Amino acid sequence: MTDARLRQQLLAERVQANESWERVRHRLSRTGMTQQMIVSMDTALAMGMAILGRAVPAALPPRTTVYVPSGSAVRGETVDDTEELIVEDTDYIFTGDVEAETDDSCVGVWALGPFAKVEVKNCSFTGFRQGIVAQGHEVDEVPTEIGLLRVLDCEINGTLGQGIYASRCNAIRIRRNALVDCGEAGFLDHAIYIQSDCGLNNTIVDNCSFVNAGSHALQMRSGGTAVYNFVARCGIGLQLGGGDTPKVGGVNGTLAGNVICEGRDIPVDAGNRGIGVVVGNVNSVALASNLLWQNAGTGPCSLWLNGDGILGQPGVGVGLAYGANNRVLNWKWGYREDGTVTTYSSLDWESAMALPDTAPTLSLDTLLGSDWIAKLLSRQLNAALCNKAVLTQEPA
């Protein structure tokens, strides 16, 4: 099948997701996956069905601009688990010497304590050491957690550390955000970093755009769902599970409808990266209708089933891995398997490698225009439109 035909087929699968997902569900039911696992994936994909045709809401309120000369923009701390922290409709711009600040002192929004809800919506954060930090903490020596972290319609740009960091958050919902140049400080810094102490499989990240993360675009150590995201020029695209303190008993997850493109190495530590997806300490993972496209990195694989564990902590290894309708174009390697990997149920990743290792024929600058990153930050583009452009363009 030609490259153009593959692109057309993938687009058709996305646009007609209801029909194609019914077929996938039927195949899943024949692989021994439990009904609970299938329902979970069904919910995740249903949530993303209409995203390709949907732009960022036009009815968002205007924003107020706040300049922050030092310290954090918003800091909330509580011991009251009924309290909420809401931050909205503001552009926060750090104007001081970010190198003189610390990760703890220079944060766009820092929420510490057992808040019932932390919600950040229709905001931007530029130039801070970290964008949004949400952490439960100890009250009278008893560990507490944040009930819900929700981040909607925000832009986070130019952080030295994490774009969004979450620890001890029970539920996490991150939607329609753009994270650009997050994690400039090094390979331990990511655009979104969700610790293993967050709620089990209770994270959903959808319709977000990630560009030039220090290492990972999205690291979901506690399991969950990532659908219809756009990842560009990151050392590692998506990580499910793993970590130096892996979730006890392992996690489950769904990675579906994501476009991961122009992978690269990490110049800060001269590390071999350009890895699309990493999975570890996972009981089950479903990978459906993802596109990995154009890789300039020298890393070991496009998909890494790391049963040896990430950072040396294997946890449960990798259990059931199911793949359907994934495509890998102009990515140097296929999948890599290490350690305890129990079974693949029709993983079929090698057949997703549609093109040999050839020089890229297109680039994001060609497809989206040389100012596409600026458009992301100004809300003229979003993940849905970027994904659609990559899927529908044919090679020169």
C-alpha cells in the first residue's frame, strides 16, 4: 500500500471512528480481554470521537495580563479538604531572573494540600520555572490528596522544569492545552509529569499539543488514558506506567488517536531518544489508531515494552498489550521488548512500519507553516487541526 493510501485510510478510520471502534471492540472480545477493560477503552475513544472536527472553543472569555517580577503567580495551601482553588482567564508572564529562582519558588500555579478541586482554565504561563504544580501533602502527619486536578484551554511556554506536575491527585483531567518548550533544564523534566502516587488509572489527557519537551511530552506513571494528542519534537512521546516508585500492582491504560512526530534526541544529556511510546509496570495497555511520523532521533525504538522497568523498577512488567490500526511512517525502528512481557494480543506493531528508514519528505513547517508554534500559543491552532494536517497531507 502506498504512503498516500495509508494516510487516507488512517484518516478514514479516525473520521468514522464509531464504525471502526466497533470492529476493534469485536476483536478485543476475542483476545481474552475482560469486559471491564473493553468498556474503559470504549469510553476513552468515545470521548475523543469528535475532536478532529472541533476547534478550541471560541466563546472563551478575554484574559487579564499579570506580570510577575519574582516568585509564583498563584500559591494556594490548605488543610481543608472541602476547599477549592480556581484560577481562570489570566495571562501570567514572569519578568524576573528565572535562573535566580528555584523550582519551589517560581511556579505559575502552586496548589498544596487536600483541595477538593484545583481548576486552571483559560490561562497562560510564560517563563516560569514550572507551570502548574498540584500536590497533596501531610496534615498532622497523615498523607492527603487533591480530589480533582483539571486544566483546560491553557498555554504553558518556556518552563525550565515541568509544564504540569501532579502528585497525590486522585483524579486528573487535562484537555485542550498547548505546552511548548517545557523542561528546558534537562532530561528529567517533562511537559506533563504525573507521579505514580496519583489515582490508579484515573487520568485523562486529550486534545493537547506538546512541542519541544525536555524529555517526555506526557508521563502517566499512575495509568490512564491519552487520546487525540499532538506531540512534536520531543525526546519521548508518551509513557504509561513505570517510574522509580512504580504503582503497586501495576496500571492499565489506553493510548489512542495520538500523532507523535519529528522525534529527536535530547541534547542536554546527549541521550539517544526519539522514542514514540514507552510502557512499563502495566497489566494491560491498548494502542489504537496512533500515528508515529518522521523521527530524527537515534533511540532504540518507536514502541518500547519495558518489562525490565523504567529507572530500574520493573513492577509487574508488561502484561497484555493490544494494538490496532497504528501506523509508523519514517521512524527508524520498530518495537523493543525487555524483561517480563507476558503477551501481545495482536500487537502487530511491525506491520505498522509502513515505510523504510528513508529521509523525511515532509516537515511540520511545510505542513503547518513556519509560524505554527506561535499559532499554537495564540490559539489559532490546536491538536485537532495539527493532527488533521499531518494525516491528510501526501508526500511531495
